Amino acid sequence: MFRTAELGRTVSKEDFEAVADTLRIEMVELQQHLRTCDFPVIILFAGVDGAGKSETMNLLNEWMDPRWIVTRAYAEPSEEERERPLFWRYWRDLPARGKIGLFLSAWYSQPLLDRAWNRIGEAQFDERLSRVATFEKELADDGALILKFWMHLGRKEQKKRLKTLEKDPHESWRVTERDWKHWEMYDDFITASERLIVQTSMAHAPWQIVEGLDPRYRSLTVLTAIRDAARRHMDSQKMRKRLVTTLDSRQKKQAPAAAEVATPAAAAASADPVGTAILSRMPSILSSLDMARSYDKKDYAEQAQIQRARLNGLQRRARAEGVSSILVFEGWDAAGKGGAIRRMTAGLDARDYQVIPVAAPTDEERAHHYLWRFWRHLSRAGRVTIYDRSWYGRVLVERVEGFATQEEWKRAYSEIRDFEEQLIEHGSVLVKYWFHITKEEQHERFKQRESIAYKRWKLTGEDWRNREKWDAYETAVNEMIERTSTHTAPWTLVEANDKRHARVKAMETFCDALEKRLG
Amino acid sequence: MFRTAELGRTVSKEDFEAVADTLRIEMVELQQHLRTCDFPVIILFAGVDGAGKSETMNLLNEWMDPRWIVTRAYAEPSEEERERPLFWRYWRDLPARGKIGLFLSAWYSQPLLDRAWNRIGEAQFDERLSRVATFEKELADDGALILKFWMHLGRKEQKKRLKTLEKDPHESWRVTERDWKHWEMYDDFITASERLIVQTSMAHAPWQIVEGLDPRYRSLTVLTAIRDAARRHMDSQKMRKRLVTTLDSRQKKQAPAAAEVATPAAAAASADPVGTAILSRMPSILSSLDMARSYDKKDYAEQAQIQRARLNGLQRRARAEGVSSILVFEGWDAAGKGGAIRRMTAGLDARDYQVIPVAAPTDEERAHHYLWRFWRHLSRAGRVTIYDRSWYGRVLVERVEGFATQEEWKRAYSEIRDFEEQLIEHGSVLVKYWFHITKEEQHERFKQRESIAYKRWKLTGEDWRNREKWDAYETAVNEMIERTSTHTAPWTLVEANDKRHARVKAMETFCDALEKRLG
């Protein structure tokens, strides 16, 4: 989940300054516009110390009019506060409609600390988070726009950052012994943070993970995200109000109000809002892969044999112990998923596995929830189920092609996490592969398929059309990995320009996962 | 919560037969209409054994076309089922769009049994229920209409019912030793059931508690509820679809589709649907109160003195131990809330209490979530906060007068429960009074107020206008009590036709609650 925020993204001074003035004006105008809206904006910053939480809050206060902003950070509860229920102080500080509230960690701070220090167990942590989720749900139901930014730094980067601050005589006060203690506990914090984000990232109050290394990058990311979300929210609030009015007037048996068409704030803004272009040039988790990885023929033969033997032994144990495995193969067209699956199954007993090719749903499947068809294929104890494409279609092809509405595919991230959690709780091994090839390599392979008679059937007009949407797919894949790669159900990114490397890596990863599960 | 389903409601044979044919035709037509809709209907029955769960499911199958109904009851998981995650069998059985699924207990059965038998603790129970809630949320998000009926019987009625079944040679097989064991555990089941209902009653999947004593009453209740909910759902799905289409076409920067006006299925049906009239004549929790309760002057003087002294002593202890109390006074206009509050505070130290009269919100309050103004008034440790009217205004006056939309006041039940849960978790004593007078008594009092000069200010045109909406208010009050009277935060219904009785009962109830809390 956090790997996608450790890519060293930076924005140059020139790039930043080229958009800063426009963006600043936009933010001020936005704020003025918000003052006339009847919902509050709640923006929360949390994350790794040193990743720029307070700096970003300061910037927002500097760039906008602080008279319409409530800024709150919390220390240990005062006596006054301890005498009331925990959330009293947060309720008290909520911004009124038309205003913006900036919150530093706030209601997330104590649960996270308590969990990282192991003062509470996982079940208690979940209970505390569920209270938080209910709180935010109630505010969102009341119309509030809620945005949450998780500012992230890798372990090494955090150390560097703390050192730098310590050396600066004006800043050294910021670094306390407690900060260093927390740095030592980095892994505990990360584990707890991931769970926190998974449990409290809702469509109405989503977390956005922001790489906190470079001040210009993180500022641009946060500011444009606030701007775009606020514009969308203004639109949807207008629409919702009209719907409620119409429904209500029907309940009261009056004639429905004539539906007027509001000027959508988002559409009114330029099609390519300021800052977007710069951010789209930033490296992604996919672009950070080392695509040169390869095996020569001899090494491959050797490695493939080793892994196949390993797999065979491990799966026999898994079968005996009743441990099921679920393998998910996703990837670009022509990335070699099918070939890798065949190499994998060559190491397995035919009675032990089942390959489920996932194409367009059948009529019966279409008449159910989109997860239904994956539930029904879950195999019995001790078997391997291989999905050639999977439930991730919801956030890939269905998103890009518009088969699912935005509301639907955004909701799907948590639905998928919930589904996978049930698989894992049941004791199954879950391995998810993304087979990655470069755009050039794909072109090469398409051309090759066209020229080889027995491969020609594999290539359709569909493939060429999908290729045209490469960028949209890439965005979707990056977001999918960010949102659904968790500690318990991580994505394995397979560098697949070299088929040999890809096949060995796929087998090896599965073997490692089986070995870990079987102990 | 269950008291409202122990009122001995019955529907006579004549009444039932007068509507049965029409209702039956409506149900068949509804089913045919549903077949063309693109959402499934999921109807779940749970509750006390012998309260008519299976009988009602059978009736639905008899009255509608079973070809379009999936009916499912579950035994212990089979080997096949144990080899997959718990919810596999439920996913597998979900009805397709256009069909109806009838489920007996299903996903609620095991958590409830495990909790009642104390095989799991409360935290684990909550976790299991939260998985259930997520499951239903995903289905509802996908468009499903979910209705859940909790069939209830009081302890004595259940015994009687089991005895009757045992005596009947054709039915005796239905009663097992396990049923009798469960009957002995009645209270454990009720406690667990209440928590189950509170945790899983959502706007998109509400529980309706049905008194299960009389087959005709419960059939009529369930059938009309299904009919009305299905009609509303068809309407709202149509509206939602239009909204999504419009929003989506905007995102895609196309011109929004011209909003056509659909024929609302609910409005098309008659204004007073079949069966509604009979059900509205049924006794309610309010109508079951013994309004003759009273004290003569001497008894009152004595009792009032005893309770006042008791209150004084208890509150001094509460103050010393830092235990706060929150008293909520709700009731009809002129029911004597103010007088009871003054008698109560006469027993308290002026530094210890605060009376919050709740009228229309201020501008500042209106600019926040409706619960905000109640949060801000929470007093410090050891004090008594008395709300003269309260957050319940949301589901009373705001509901009846249309100040809150249906979506808003329906959501409020769980928001309120959540708020009160936080007060109780914090260690506060919470007492909620509903001051009940008959409509005749109110008329009497209004007339009296008009004629006494120093009381005339109390009576406004508003009061007479509210009185005209007595029935709408009564419906709202009954529902409020059903949904928010829980084991930890029960409503105290005060028979207030006699002011003396009401004042003593109010004080006594508070004293009992304080005593219980202070141990």
C-alpha cells in the first residue's frame, strides 16, 4: 500500500512556479465559493512524522483566507475534556457550513499510537476505528465534504529528514526523543497505519496517500486534490438536493418540481485543470519497475525446474492439509499470463487445480452482484483456483470502458478487500500477479501475433482498441495497486518483458506464499 | 425495544378476509412487476421460535408464484460448505435480479446462538455482526431491496405457544428439547437479539419487529410492509438511475439527458393501500399505558418528600464520584414536563444542574450537524444536565413537520443510538422520559390555560396546530420508542394524566438509575 508512495516523486521549482499563481487564485476563489455552500469541508492530515503534515496545513492557511478556516491540533485531553466523552472535543471544533476545518491527526492519533505501542489488540483497534468511521459517516450524511491525506515517508527517508531537521538550529526543536523512538518502531506504525487506512477509507471519506518527500510535490498533490474534490462535491450536492426535493414532493403527492439544469462547477472549470499535467508526469509504481530483468535459456531451464519441483512438493502438502490457494492473474494484453499459467499448472496434479478464464459475464452472472460469480467458483479445501483475469475487472476494464459508474468502481476497492479478507481468514493462500510489459514490448508482441499463423486468433481488434487507452488503464492499475495491495493480500508486480523471468517469478512467489502458510 | 411487540395485537377473521383477496392480487401483481425490475428482493425472517417465521414464509410462497421465489433455510454447514469461507453458501443462494429470496435466519443464526450460549464475547459478537452489515451493504449498494422481519413473542406467550404445538399430534414434531432449552434461556436471547438489531438495522436494510402472537396480524403486517417497501424501492431506483445517468453524462462532458418524469409506482397505487386502515387501529405501546394511575394529595406529599430526600443524597454521592447524569424530557404539549423538572431540581443543589430548554436552533447551531448543539452542552463530571426537549426532535417535530427529509430522520435513529452509547460508555447516567397524556386531557389543559391569566402565555396557536397532527405525532412517538428504547438506554413512559403520579415517577426513576450506577 505504501510502496506506491516511495517512488521519489519531485516537482521542479520551475514547474511549481509555472502553476503556483493560478492555483493560488483558484484556491481563494474556491474558498469564496464554498462560503455560499451549505456544507462544511473537513480536511485531515495524518501520517509519518516529518512527511509535511503541518507544513501543508500552514500552506493552506497562507494561500487561503484563514478567517474561514478552523485549524486544530490536539494534545493530551485536558481535565475539561476528560470529563466528557472522547469525541466531545472533536464535535466542538467542527467547522460550520461554508467553512473549512483543518485537523492534524485528531481522532486518528490515539487509536494509532495505542495500537503501535501494543496497548490495545487488533479487535479493540478495529472497534475504535469503527467509532471513527461512524463519526465521519454521520458528518458525510449531513453533507460534509471529508478529505483525508496520509503523508508518507519511507523508513530511510524519515531518518534522513529527522537528521536534517536536527542539524538546522531553527528547526531542531521539532525533533524530540519521542520522534526517534517512533522511528525505531517504524514497522509497527506502518502495519497499524495500513489497517487504519483500510478500515476507514470510505467513498464518503477517502484516504489519499501522499508521498511526503518533496514539499512542492506534496503541496501540488494536496492542493489540486482539494480543489477537484470540492468542485465535484458542489455539483453532487446540487444534484442530490434536486433529487430529494423531487422525491419529497412526490411523497407529499405534489407535482414534481421541474428539473432545472444547474451549471456544474466542475464542468465550468477548464477540462485540464492547472497542476494536473505536472502530476501526470510523475513516476508511478509501474514505471519504477526494472524492466530489464531476464534469464538466459540455461538459467531459466534450471530455475524453472527447481521451482516446479518445489511447487509440486508444497502443493502435495497443501492438499493433505486442506489448504486452498487462489491465484489471480492480471496484466496487459499479451503480457504472457496464459503462458505463465501453463508453466505453473505443469507442476501441479490435474486433480488439484482449476483454471477459471474470466471473460464477459453470462446472463445469469449479470443478474447478480458482480462478486457473485467469483464466490461460486471458490474450490474445495486443498485445491488451487487460478483466475485468468478476475474481480479486479471491476476497477480496470469496467472503470476504463465506463461499464461501471464512478460510484460503483470506487466502492469496489473496499468490497474487494472485504472479499479477500474472508478468503484469507478462512485460511486460503492468496497470490495476486500483475504482469507488466512496456508499451513498446506490447506492440512488438501484437505484430508478432499477426505474423504467426497459429497465434493470429489471439489478436483481435479489441486488443488494438484497448492499447489506445493505455494511459487510462495505467492510471487504473496504479490506483488499484495503491488501494488493494495490503500486508495480508499484496500484489506481486511481475516484470514480464522477459517471459522467462516472469514465469520463474510467478512460480517462485507462489511457492514462497505456500511455504509461509504451511510453516 | 421488544415491549412494543408485546401488546396482544390481533386481527379478526372478518377484518382479515375483507382485505385478503385484494392483497393477494396486489402481491401477485407486485411480483410480476418486480420481474421486470433490475434488482433482487431479499427478505429475511428471524426471531423467537414459535413466532411464525416459517408460517409466514410458507404464506408468501402460497400467495405468490414460487417459481420466482428462492426459499432458503440453513442447517449446520455441510463438509462442502465448511471448506469455503462462511458466507459462500449465502452468496451462492442469492436471488437474481427480478427475483425474491426468502431467508430463514440465515447469516444471523450462528452469531446469535453463539452469543446467547456465551460462546463468544460482546466484542466478537460485534465483529461478526459487522461482517453481516458489510455483506448487506454491498448487496444494497448493488440495488437490492433488503427487508428483515424480527418475529417476536413474550416469554409467557412463547411457552404457551410451544405447549400448544406439543399437544397437537400433527405439530408436536416441531417442538424439540432444544426449543425448551432455548426457552429457558429466553433472557439471554433477548439481550443478544436487541444488540443484533441495533447493530444491523440500517436505512438500506432495516429490521421491522413484528408481534408474532396472532397469525392474521403478523401476516397482514409482513405482507403490507413488503408491498409498500417494494413500491417505494421501484420508485427510488428509477430516480437514482436517472441521477446517475445525468451525472455520468456530465462527467463525460455530454449534454445531460432530458429528465423524463417516470410514473411513480407508489403514487400510482391508492392513497390508502389495502390493510393500512386495519393496522392503524391496532394498540400501540402508548395506548397500552394505564392512564388511571394517580396519587391523592397526602400520598403524593409523602412520596415526593421521600424521593426528594433520596435524590439529594444520591446526587451528592454522584457529584463526589464524578458521575454525570443526563435527563431527557419529551412528551405532549401541556403534559407537565416543566412542572416535573421544577419538582426534580428542587431536590438538587443549584450548582449541580443545568436545564437546557431546546427550542428552534440558533443560526450557529443550524450551520452544524443537528447533534452538534447537544454535544456542546454536555456538562462536566458529577453534574446533571436536563434537556427540556432534546435530540429526539429530529424524529418527532422535524419528521412530522417535514423539516427533516425521510432519509434524514430514518438515519437519525442509529445516529442517536450511537450518541447515547458514547454517553453511557463514558459512565454517564441517561434517563429518557416520555410524558404521556390522553388527547382529552390535553384539550382540558389547553382550555384551562386559556382561562387562567397567568398561564395564558404558555398557550400559542402553534399548540392548537400541533394538536391537529396528534395521530402523526403518535405514530412518530411509537416508532421512536421501538427504535431507541434499548437495554442500556430505555425510555421511561410516564403516565401523566395525573401530575402527581408523573412527578413522583420521574424522580423515582432517576433515583433508581443513579442508585444502580453508583452501586
